[in-house]
Amino acid sequence: MGNICRSPSAEGILLKKVQEKGLENNFLIDSCGTHGYHEGQGPDQRSIEAALERGIDIRNQISRLVVNSDFENFDYIISMDHRNVDTLKQISDSKYHHKLTLFLDYTDNSEYIEVPDPYYGGDDGFKLVLDLLDKAADGLIRHLTEGS
């Protein structure tokens, strides 16, 4: 939504994982929000701290709002929850709707369908988000590299 918690964490995790696999030149990974609440700001400090504990540095990311060209320029537009997918459907041409997925579509975790927003919760919520994103990132990379 605001591009300061879940999405920057997902971007950081994905970047780290593709770098570890030597695939960084094969992917363009970026995060953005559907609402401009925090446009131009860095990630939430709690997200930064939770990510740093896992060796992921998201401090230099800057929140931005999704723009029309994103729908054309990216092969996948991956959201954290259905609310954001619905917003993206409303602001994009229907020819791009096939690109819209949920991040947790790439994991077999049956307990969660959406990545919960940790913004109004405690530190445990940020750790849970990273756990969910980590597993989904593995599944996404596998999907993209193996075509599964």
C-alpha cells in the first residue's frame, strides 16, 4: 500500500536471493505502493531493523507510487494482499490484469493467503512478514527460473 513495510522487504529479499544465485542481471526488481501515503520516504524503521537482522539492507529504498508504465514494463506485478490487487485492477488497463498475482501464490503455505500488514503491530509482525516473504521469494525464483 504505502511501500514502506512489506514491499521494500520483498524487494530486499528477492534482490539478495537472486544475487546469491548469480542471477541479478536476469531480473529487474522494484517495489512501489498503491497509495501515496509515504511517497518519497524510506522504509519503516522496524522493517529496516528486521531486515538487517537477516543480512538484508533496505535502507536506501525510497517509496514510490505505481505508475502506468509499470504495467507495461514489468512481467509480474506482485501484491501483498487482495486489496492491493483490486486497486491495481482499477487503475490499470485490463490487458495487464494477467500480470497481477499475490506474493504468497508462490508458496505452499496454507495458513496465509496474504502477507499481513505489520504497520500497526509489534516487532513480531515484521519478523512474520520476513518469514512469509522469504519462502515466497524462493518459490517465485523457482517459478521464474524453472518454469514451474
